[in-house]
Amino acid sequence: MRKSTFSPENMPTLELDTSSTSRYEASQYLDSPEIAAAYVAESKKHGEEALANALREIAKARARTKSPGSGLNRANLKNQPSKRI
């Protein structure tokens, strides 16, 4: 099997005027590590605030995923009684 050589820095970008657009929740669209990496790479070009916002959106997207191995999503984990060891 061939190893992927994905590089977010080499992705083509569009120069768009977004001044008249509203904010959106990017975390809904960050469903793969490659997309998240491209989002961070593009955000780095726009300064520290944009990078901080990108990292916040990625954290939200990851929090929506299932907890590894448990089969429970985050909301269900909050409602489970904690076990003390």
C-alpha cells in the first residue's frame, strides 16, 4: 500500500473577499485529520488570532467524536457514574 504524501501547505487556496460573510462553526466540517491540518495551515497565514480560533474549532470537533474504546459519545460520558479505583 502506498503511503499518503498529503501536505496542507501545498494545497491551492482561493483569494476570496469574506468581509460581508457571517461567522460559521468550522468544527462541523473538520471531520478528518487532513482537513484539520489544512485548516491550521491556512489559519497560520492570517495571524495568531486566526490560529487560536482554528485550534479552538478543532478542539470542538474532536470533542464531538466518540470516546475511544467506550462506544459512548461525550454527552453520554457526562451522565455515567464515575468509578473510583
